[in-house]
Amino acid sequence: MTTIGLYYFFQFYIVSVIYFLTLLIVVEGTQTPAGNSGKA
């Protein structure tokens, strides 16, 4: 794997982890179905 490929791989991995953690926090913060209406 080239350096560029490795860079993009880590970039995609980091973004995926951040997105997953953010989604998890949002789900934990909105236990009621009504809270989903506030999401963009």
C-alpha cells in the first residue's frame, strides 16, 4: 500500500469513527422517538 493510499485509509477510518461516536451520542441523548425530529 502506498503512502497516499494509507493516508486516505486512515482519513476514512477516523471520519467513520467520529461519525459513529457522534451518532451514538445523539442516540443516547434522545431516548424518545420525538427527539429524532430535531436532527437535521
